[in-house]
Amino acid sequence: MNKPPNYANEEPGSIVAVLMDLLPVESKLFRDLRLSIEAFILTMLSMYAIRLIGVPGAGLVGIVLSSATMTPRLNQILSMNRERIWSEEGNGRRVNFDSIISGLSIFSGMFIAFILIGIMSSKADLVKDFDFILTQTRVDPGAVLSPERFAHGIQIFQHNLSVLITLAALSFIYRSLGTMFALGWNAGVWGVTIVLFMGGGGETGLSPFIYGVMVLIAILPHLLTEAACYLVGALAAIFLSRGISLYSIGDTRLNRVLAAVSVLALLSIALLASGAVLEHHVPRLVLELI
């Protein structure tokens, strides 16, 4: 049975989380929706607080701060995961699936927040605060998004594999904090990048709204698949990190952990390959219609 988590003895991490916990819900769907709303609010607050005090590189600092504020919530998700896996009958696939959906709910809230931040910001502020994104992605804010940008097949897979390995290493070392940074980084980079892509449709003859919708349709399939891939890989790394810390070699509990890690690692690779295929084909098919 999927019981509501008991957070009574756990630190929520922020006053926003405390207020959200005053709205108890039984349904898993609404608990995940509440996670998305909480992540959205904290990301908006983090970003505008950093801008208000004039910190240089506000975009990068905002990503780090918003990721840190959601780390206690991810700790609660993982605590519930452990409790359900070790106390309930059956295998852990359903439990891990629920944890993945909760993690993606956090990512979705942050992602939507960064899109809104991008839309609400002037072009000058966006370029100033998120210059590192322009440097990394080589986005021309005024250019029409080209199908050729995504038609790189195996190069896409190789690049995303290197990202997956790096984020898994961060999660193995820093556990929840590393995983939240992975989610926050991807939410911030892709949210702002999509807004920059949306600003380049002036030469297409389409209205800005229609062009923006086309960009979202082109990008969201592989973006969400990659986010799931990185999250699954991060969870595998956390489980491995905890397992080798808590259990000795030959312990049946360690064997169970290693089996779960192997399944999650294979799933993350499968998602990675699926994301590369989607990124190679879907944007081209959609953008050729513009």
C-alpha cells in the first residue's frame, strides 16, 4: 500500500515546505503535485532573492540555491523509499517507480519556474544572468531553431552518457545534494535555453505563441526522457553509495541493493538511448514544419 509519508521527525528544509505540509493529502498524485508547486515556489524565490541582492552570476547561484532548498525534500522521498522497500512485501520496482515520479515532479516544478523566469526577464538580464548557458550551448538568441542542431545521432548519445556518468558520480559522493544539483542544473539550463530558442522565431512568419509551442513540442520529448535517465542513474548511485557504507560483503541486504542498482543502471542506459533517438528525430520532424 502506498501510504502518505510520515515527515513528523524530519526537517522540511524551508518555511515553504512547512506550509505545504499543512495541506495533508492522501493521494500520491496530489502529493507529487504539491512537490512540483513547492519546487516552483522555491525556485522563483531563490532566483529573485539572488537578483535582489545583486550577486554576480545570478543564474548559476540561483540554480545552486534552489537545488539546495529541495534537498531535504528529496531526503524524505529516499527515506520513504527505504522504509517501503524493507517493510513491505513484494519487490522494489513499484517503490522505485514512485520515487522516480516524485523526483520528476520536483524537476518539473523547477523547470517551469526557470521557463517563467526566462519569459519575465528582459533579454539583457537573461543574457547577463545566464551567460554560462550561452557559452555551453552556443545558442544564438536571435536565430531560428534549426533541425540540423539536433541531427547528430551517436554524438548525442556519447555526450549524454558523459553527463550521466558525471551526475552519477556526484550523486555517489554527495548523495541527495548531488542528485538535486543534477535536477536543478538540467531544469535551469533547459528552461532558459528553451526561452532563448523561443525568441528566435521572428523570421518564420509564425506568431511568437505558435512558434513557442512548436519549440516545446520539438524539445520536451527528449528533455523529459533525459531528465528521467539522469534521475534513475542518480538514484542507482545513491543506493550503491549507501549500500556499501551500511552492509558488508556477503550480506544478503547488500546483494539486494546491488540487484536494484543493476536494474536502475540498465534502465538509465535504456532511457539514455531512447532520449538520443528522440532528440535525433523528433525536433527535425517538428521543426521542418515551420
